[in-house]
Amino acid sequence: MTIEAFYAAVGGDYQATLRRLMVPEIVETFAVRYAQDTTVDRLHRALEAGDAERAFRTAHSLRGLAQNLGFERLYQAAAVLTEALRPRRLPVSPALLAAVDAAHRQVTEAVAAYAKA
């Protein structure tokens, strides 16, 4: 799998990400490192603890991370969840978290496939 194929698999735009980060090795390094990122786990913990402020901040961080890395599907899901959490009221729709989880899983599975190639 090429880096371009990886980006296509996660609904991203490699060329746009490359223009933003400017160095192919940086794009690849940060994309692969995403698999070790704990932001989604921290989001789950904040929601389980009923900490709306922390959940909002974590969802907002995930949105920014996904946007910077060009993971469009994850960015869109995190953006919707961030806006739902903006009033700092829980609970939020489980479907919103499920969308984030699905997009996150898609990225981590694509990272694993890319790393094997």
C-alpha cells in the first residue's frame, strides 16, 4: 500500500496534507504514529466519567489532529461530536461517538495495512 492509497482508504487527501506539512516523510511519520495516539481512549474515559468539559476538549483535540493529518472522515465525525459537546451537557447521542469510533478504527486499520506493505 502506498501512502496515497492509505489516504484514499481513510477518506483523506494526501496531496492537500503534503501541501500543509510540506515534507513527505513528516506526513508519513505522523500518519503512522496516529495508531499509537490515545485521544479516542481519553474521550471515552471522559464520557464514561461524565466529565463534559474534558470530553469537549478531547473531542476538539481529536478534530484538530484529524484535520492536520488530513483524515477527513475522522475529522468530520470528531467535528460533529465536538459541536454536540460544546454546550458541555451530557449525554450526547451514542451515534456520534460510534461515528468517531468507526472512523478511528478505519484509520488504525489502514495504518496497520500500510505498515505491513
